[in-house]
Amino acid sequence: MSDSSTPAGTQLTRVETDKGAELAVLTIDNPPLNLFDKALMESIAADIADLAAAPPRAVLLRAAGKVVSGGVDVHVFDGLSVEQGAELWRDLFERIIHPLESLPCPVVFAAHGLTLTAAFEIALACDIILAAPKARFGLVETVVGLTPSMGGPQRLAERAGSGRARELVMTGDLYDATTLADWGVVNAVHDDVDTAARALAARLADGPTKAHAATKAIVAAWRSGGVAHADSVVPEVSGELFATADLQGAVRSFLEVGPGKASYTGR
């Protein structure tokens, strides 16, 4: 947590495309600490809305500067009533966390340095988290008497177990990338995390995006209702893939020239 303010008119995020617009790279750039103030939250929400309206084949979410984020600008919380506080969290779920999770393509998060509070919670809403060895993560909302309220505790519990989630949140300590990889929160640690994340996102963008979207739907069903609920949605969700050019082309390619030769175009 920190306190700061963002100059009016500053561009706080940018979305660039690669691989013929198949890969979108969303970069947070709010120097010096990439603090989450109201303007940055609005900018990220707008970018995610644009991605949802015209989904690419994969998304990479990263940050510029020495740190991913030093946390939230505490001015965001100053003077809020109970009703206004509840509306803040509701808005962040509705405009950032849930739309990000619902993107019908793989979303990779690259953490190269310190990743606190809102940035960490956004990372937990992504499909895959990659980190540099020097990256550190923390949900430190207890310093201002809060608990993480953009989905962090429950998504940590999903990845690492409820005991680890309570430890991380209640202590407010910082955890290194290797520890969180051991816990299953971080998927992998790379010396050059930006290069590794771009390569992974590009690889996923080359794959069967509709099948990846189906995977996300099945996992989302498990998250909301367990294995039985996930099983119940599989026939429809996965069955629809038989109508896609991706599956039809890949099957033909496999039969004609063997595995690993198919190209995918579905979005």
C-alpha cells in the first residue's frame, strides 16, 4: 500500500499486438511504482473491455518499470462509507476480475519484480503466472485494516490451499517467486521472465483457441460447483468443438501427416 496521485492525461496502460494481432500485450505503465489509483483502474477496465469485445488468440499482461506494482494508492479508500466500499469492490469484480477471467483465450501474467495487492489479485485472475527469481508477492492490505477484496484470498486458496491463503493474507508478509511456485501459485520461475512469458503467450496464440476457451469453461464450472458440475458441462462445451474448423483441420492434418503439423485459426 502506498499513497500517490497520477497526473491527469497520463497514459497508464497500453495494448500492443503481435503475431498479426493474434497476441495482445497489455502493459501497466504508471511510474514510478505502478500504483493502482482510480485512473489506472479505469484504464485497465477499459482495456479489458476492448479485449472482450474483440478477443485475440492470447493475452500477455505485464508491467513496465522496476516493479510490477507497489500496491494501491490509499487515496482510493479515504473517506468511503460502507456502501461506497462495497460498491468499489463490486465494480472491480464486474469490470476487471470477472471479465479478465472470462476472456475466451489464454491469459498469461508476467511478474518481473515486486507485485503487491491489486496487481497480485489481477495475476491470480489470469490463467498462468510466470515470475522472475527476484519477484516478490504480497497481499498487504492489513496495513490499512483491510482484507484483499478483489478475489485474492479465494483464488489463493484455490491454488495453494486455504491454510496458505490465510497465512499469506493475515501475516501481510512478502513471498518470493520460488516459494509461491512450490505452493502452486506461480506456474514457473524464469530468469528472463518477459521473454519466457512472451514465448508462452505466442505459443498459446498458435494453438486451438476455441479448445482453450472450452478448457477455461470446464475449469470455471469446477470452481463454481465441483467435479460433478464440471462433468455436467463437458458434453456440451467440448461437444461444440466438433463444429470448429480447428478440430476438423487438426484431425485431417493428424491423419495425413501426423501430429504437430496442424494450424489453428479459430477465435
